[in-house]
Amino acid sequence: MNRKEAKALIGKPVILDKGQQGVYIGELKQVIAEPGRPWRGQVKIREVVQFPHIDLGSAHTPLPIYENGELVEVAGSRLTAAEEEDRLPFETSLKQAAAKTLAALRYSQQQGQKHIEAIDHYLQQQGVTNSSSQEEDRFIYYTCLIENDRPFLVDGEGQHLELEGCPFEFEWKTKDGWIPVQYAGDQTFTSKGGRQFRLRENSAIRLEKIQLDPYYILRNELEKQALLAFEKGLADHGVTHQQMVHCHNSLLFQLLQSNHQPVQAFSGVNFLSYLTPSGLLVVQHHYDRKLVKNGKDEVYDRFEFTTDQGTRSIVTYTNEFSK
């Protein structure tokens, strides 16, 4: 904008774009228009819109270059008019700008990983093996151990995993490669085709790490219609599973602490947080479960969606056997 347009904005909000040093909103206090020279503006900083770029080669913390209420003089070419609307407190705007940048970086990282996997898959189809290290990272490798007739798996760090009641799908190493199996009890694993493998000391077995992820476990625990309702609620807020940043799965804790009784009842709340370029979404998942070993389970799910802009919605699911 020119100096005449700028003078009409004195006392009003303007956007100050400092490029990689961040984008800010402030109040235009004065227009300095000296003859024969580009005009400059005096701005009182009120809000952070875009977090500063992080220079990975620098040891300095990437803080905003301006403080709340600071009076700065800048070239008019860096100023544009801002919309008249309610403004956020400086500290709140700074945290929100940082969160948006983090969400954008994570999204970019996820897209990059998908491209890597797609190219790696193509190379494998062409007979070029380039994924051994990635495969190693995907799995936890165990050897079998039997103590007092109780089977355990031991990983490379000495961590023990008891097999009795373990719900995970493992992979058993055979001469033909790795095949999916589940623990069937009595020191025996069974493949999907019904093939049985007797547990032996030092047998090689592995587990895909994602099965230990609380969010992955939560989604797999939901009945199909409940999961579809949950995903529709996320989509209505423009959110995907890939944007999840924190999952507190209290149901998982209860399941792990259960003693495998014929009838088990669980109730509580899971807390899920998602970050997107437009803000934060929090989901409270209220659940009630009555799991019957030889009967029909009773299932109730209630998903409460709340954004940091105050938008709310609720989705519920109850199966046909619930009271």
C-alpha cells in the first residue's frame, strides 16, 4: 500500500511480514513519510501470526524478534492492512503459531515418509532391495524363553513379554520367511491357515511395533460402526488420524490390568489431541464395556469433539446388545 492508504490506517491493526523472522500483527501508530524517501511505519506489536523459521545451523533459540507491546519502525513495504476482529493475547498467539508450525512440519514429515515407502515399494517390485533397515525399525525381535512352564518373549534389551492372554499378532520365522501367527495357548502358535508351531527355547519371533501404539490399539478395539462414526466426526472438523499428537488410552490400561474373568466391565474416558494448521482439536471418548466370554458384549461409545475456537460436536454409538 502507498503512504496515503497507510495514513488512513493509523490506529488500526496491520500485518507486519518479516519473512523468516515471523509474521506479526500490531497497531499502526504513525506513518513516517519523508520527501524523496520510501515511507516507514511505526507499529506497536500485539500478536504473532507466523512462528519464526528455525535455522538448524544456529545455536540460538528461535524466539520472536519482537515482544508484546514493543514499538518498532519498519519499511512500509512490509505492512498490509489486517482484518478488524478480536485479537488473541500475545502469549496465546505465540503458542498457537508454534503449534501450527509444528503441525505443518509433522504433516510434511508424514508425506515424506509416504513417498519414501512408495519409492521403496517400487524398487522392491523391480528386484532392488533397499528396505532392510526400515524393516528392522518396524519390528521388535524376540527370542522365546520358558520359566516354570510359563512362556515369555525376550527382546534385545532384556524386556519380557508374557504370552498367556497376549492379543497381538506375531510373525514366526520359517525357512520360507516370516509368517503371521497368534499365540493359541499351551506353548503353541497358530497361523491363519491353521498351521501350528510349538514354542521352543530361542525360537525367533517378531512383533510389529505399531501394535503397541495406544492410538492404533484404540482404533482396533472399536467396533466397525463406532470407528466409522468416530472418523466421520474427525472429518467434519477437517482432521485425519495422521494429525494425532497425543493419545491417553485409559481403556488399554484397564484391559492390561484385567484378570480374564468370564465377565469384565470397563468404563472411563480416553483423551485424544490433534494438531492441524488451523488449530487444535480435543476428543473425549467416553466408553462403557461389558465383555462376556461366551455371550454378547455390551458396547457404548460417546465421542465429544472440541476445537480451540470453541466448536463442539458429539457422536454416540451403542451396539444392539447394550441395555
